[in-house]
Amino acid sequence: MDRMRADRLLSLLLLLQNRGRMTAPELATELEVSVRTVYRDVEALSASGVPVYADRGPAGGFRLLDGYRTRLTGLTGDEADSLFLAGMPGPAAELGLAADLTTAQLKLRAALPAELGERSRRIQERFHLDAPGWFRDAEPVPHLAAAAEAVWERRVLRVHYRRWRGEVRRELCPLGLVLKGGIWYLVARVEDSVRSYRVSRILGAELLAEVFERPAGFDLAAHWEESSRRLESARFQGEAELLLSQRGVKLLPMQFGAVGEEAAAAAGPPDDRGRRRVVLPVESLPVAVHDMLRLGTDAEVLGPPELRSAVARAVAELAHRYGAPNGTPGAPPGHDTPGGAWRTVHEPRDTP
């Protein structure tokens, strides 16, 4: 019997032990096989001495003899490795550990006393972690498995990597993988420093035979926390003083996250037109101009002067680009009706 079928038979057995009676279609869905394959596997289990019974009728299905429990619940190395992703089936699948994770969970539940096993099942039914942010497709990570293998085996990874300033080739000593907001990062030593690489920007990866020595005492979580703190502290280079409409204040948390939420909470009292003064931390001047334009007509930049001037130049260029021949704002041919196919949004949405 091949290993794949042996693993599937064990999974079928553990499913029946953990959940009780299950129909052939339910088992087929869980095992990702056909109903016919389920019938063949049940026959194989029965022939090997496992007391599997079929209950006929609308409420029927397969079940184990009352009181029967298998002791084949030891974890393989891959299954044990997968348990750290127990709440994240998506990332487990990206790492190639989906099947190992499913089997490991079944084995753990089978080894638990009945009361604790039922409790773990209820928790899994009621809580779900979805790491990526809204309105963003998952990034393709074709070289994630190679990166993970390099991390596990402490082997040098030769990569072709796309940076903002162009493409480079590097030989990395991978120290760990981090999943941040649905985005995978590879933490690796290169030359005499430890850096982070976005896995989706790896254009090619070759696992070399060379094995490297992992730095003594390296703590991936501590390193990531410290590098994140340094990035956050270096991110903002100044502050923008804004005059915002009521809608603009509401947009801040949605557009700028925690920084926007803090700025909105500290907003000044409304003036006679309902506008409020807000101080918002900003990054470099080009990034700040882009951020201000995202707020549209709900924001006026009061300062600093260089930011106000830069936004004014950008707005003037946009007005010229979209202006009608007579100098007044217009629409390109075929789009004369204001709004067109776009719906009008008067208030930002509170939920996706």
C-alpha cells in the first residue's frame, strides 16, 4: 500500500473516531476524493479488522463500533512541524503543509479525552483567522516552498530579487519566515547584516548544497519586533497640518490606520464651516503629496509650506490634464454625463 493511501485511510479512521457517523459524500469532501474512493477505503479498513459499520437510510452513514478507538495517533515529523500553523490553513497550504496539518489536528483530537476533543471542535467551528487585509488579492509566492526548505535545512539560497531600484542577485542565509498582514517575508543573513526580503518579489530561487551556521542565540520574533520598531520610527519625517471636513476626519482611520485614528481623536473643534484642524504624521514629501490627494476635496493642507506648495502643483497639473478646451473641468468624449457608471458615495463605509 502506498503512503498516500495509507495516510488517507488513517485520516478516514480518525474522522470517524472524532466525529461519529459521517456520510460518504461528507468523507469525500473532507478527504478530497471521490465517493467511490471512500467506499473502497472503507472496505479496506474493514478488511484490516477495523469495525466500520454502514447505517442505511436517509440518516445513515459510516460509523465505528461504539467504544472503538485507534491508538495510531503518533505525529510524524512533518505533522508536528505543521502544528504551529494550526489556526492558519491558508499559510499552511502555501508552505505545502496543508495535508500534514489536517492529519496532525485529527491525531491530536483523537488522543484527547472526549470532553476536550469536543471542546476543541467547537472552538474550531467558532473562531477563524483570516490574515490578509480587505480588498487585496493574495500575492503569488511561487518560491515560498524553496525559502522554507532553506530555512529548515540551513542551506544557502541563491535568489534573483526585484527591488524598487532594480533587480539584484544575492546568496542568502535564510533564518526564518514571517507572515505580516498576509504578506510573507524572508529574514536572512547577507554578508554581515540581517535583512528582510518580500517573498513575492523573489523572481528566482536556487537551493544550494552549502550549509551555513545559524547565528547563536538568534531570536526571530525579537529580531522582527525590533526591526519593525526601527522601520516605524524612521517612517515619518514630519507632520502635516490639515483642515478637514467632517467626512475627511472619518476617512483618516480608514486611509492611514492607527496613525489616522490617533490624529482624528486629537482633532480640534469645528470652525463655522464644520471643518477641523488635524495634525497628521507624514513620510517623505512625494509620499505625503500622494496621501493628501487621497483625501480629495475633504482636506486642505495648511502646512508646512513646502507640502502645501507641492500639493497645489499636483492639483494644478491634474486640473490641466482633465480640463475642458475652454479651461473648465470637463470629461473626455463619451463621458459627458456626470457620475456615469460610478455610484455616488456620500459617507465612508464602516465595514467592508
